[in-house]
Amino acid sequence: MKLRVVPATQGFHWMKSGVQLCLKQPLGFVSLLGLFITGAMVLMALPIIGAIVVVMAMPLVWMAFMQATRVALSGERITPGLLIDPLRDPAQRGAWLRLGALYAGATIVVMVLAETLGPSMEDLGKAIEAAEQGANVLDSDVVLSSVLWRVGLTLPVSLLFWHTPALLHWARVPVGKALFFSAVASWRNLGAFAVYGVSWAGVLLLVGLPLQLLAAVIPEPLIVNMAAVAAGLWVAAAFYASLYFSVIECFEEPQAAGSTPSTPTSDA
């Protein structure tokens, strides 16, 4: 594989590119995300199995959004069929199943470790219950500790799997090698990914400020909640739109303006 090491500042440009592209086709990206969320909610109604299937599907969802970004860059419309596009090739279905199973297994390990090393679910439930009775949930040491443990343990797993969908689908790299290449690419570009994460945290803060102002001006919870959900969906959609840039620039030279977006190639 042709690995590229990019400057740390490139992480900001990944975020910026995702935001700009989502502004061009907001309905397409948000609709794709909404379709997945709807399907996930239906599956979650199935005890245990539904949650596992949803987690296993996450690499497919990442790939669908990377495909959507390519489609948007080419000036075409995003369609719902992109969510199942990676599964159209029968020869790839087994690899997707293995990748999904590995990701689900890693997620379960994260949950077990967070439960063991951090606050238990029982303690977390009590803290949330106290928040519902009037306390600020963010003031709870239990909630803060739980979030930090889960985020801290999830980040390495996310970076390990970050590039694997594209390597599997576009470069036809076996699952084991895809994980190895993804880990190396993430490690070598750790600075860029750190800036990328900080940049998205900044976006969340910028989006949150108008919502707080709206809540102060219009003391109507329903309106504020609707605005918060709409803003949250758009930010999430923009984040998924930016995945393509964070993956493609770790393996390929930047494309010239107006050129066709590139994909990782196994013969590089």
C-alpha cells in the first residue's frame, strides 16, 4: 500500500471538507443517516441480537458514507441504495461479515473493560436518575468517569478499524491485512487525527452556542429539542461525510481540483 504521512493540520481540512460537502447536499447526507438510524432502531427492538447486528453493520455504514462522498464530489445525487452497495458483490460478503464480527467483538471488549475499570452500569444508572430529579448530569463524577473510560477505550478501536472498510471494498485487501494497514496509517498520522478530533469538538461547541441562545430567547422545550435534533443530525452527517477525506489522504496523493476522486489501490 502507498502510505502517506500528512501534516497534523490536515486534520482540520478533513473536517472542513466534510462540512463544506454536507452543505452542498445536506438532504442527501442527512437522509442517508436518518435511514440508518431508523433501521437501527427497528433492529434494537430485538433483544441482544439486534444490538449486535447494528454494531456489526457499522463498518458498512462508514463505507456507505465514503461512497456517498465520492458520489457528491462527482456532482451526482446521494441515493439510499448506497447503504447496501458494498454487499452487492457476493465475493465480498464473507469479508464484510468477518470485519463486522471483529468490530463487534472489539466493542464488547471495550464495554467489559469500561465496566471493570470504570463505574458500573448500576452506579451510572443511579447518577442519571439523580439528574432526572434535578441535578446536572455533567456535574456527576460517576458520569464523567464513565464517559472518559468509554471514550478512551473506544478511540484505539476506532483508529484500528478506521481505514478497513475502504481497504476492503476499494483495494480488495484481506481483512487481516486491512486491519494492519489501518493501524499503521492511523499511528503514522496520529497528529492529524488528533487535530481532526479537536476540530469536530469545536464544531459541536459552535453549534451548541446558538441552541443555548435559542433556549434563552424561546423558553419552549419542544422547539429547542427539535432544533437540537436537527443540528445534531446535520453535524453527524457532516462528520460521516468527512470520513472519506481522512481515509483517502492517508494512502493517495491529493487530487487536483476538478479531478475524479481517487481510491486506495492494492497495487500501489
